[in-house]
Amino acid sequence: MPVFESITYSTHAEWRMRKRGFSRQDVELVLRIGDGYMQDDGTWAYELGRVRVVIVDNDDAAHVVTVIRLRKSS
């Protein structure tokens, strides 16, 4: 369970959050209790339910790159 001293948001992430109906509180919940894994490009993805938050992790700070609503599995 990561604990970040600060969380910043890219312009792209804020735009996607607005478009997809996610609040900063939603994102912070995913970062706090979601399952995290490192992606091939070095970013971290955290998933909770049907939400994926992609961040750049810089020690105690997280920079949110994008927020994705996952599709239902078939």
C-alpha cells in the first residue's frame, strides 16, 4: 500500500478524469488500496474494480499520468 507525500496531476489526467467522471478522491482511493504493478515503460499502474490509474512514482511523490475506465471482461 503506497503512501505518497504529494500527488500531482498532468493536464491529460485531469481532462480524462473530468470526461470519465472521476474525482481526485476516487484516484487517491485507487492509489491507496488498489493493486499496483510496474508497466514495461517504467510507469506504475494501480487498479481497483474497473479503474486504472497510471502514475510516475518519484519516491514519496506520485504524478498521475492518466485515469482509465476498464471494460467489463467478457
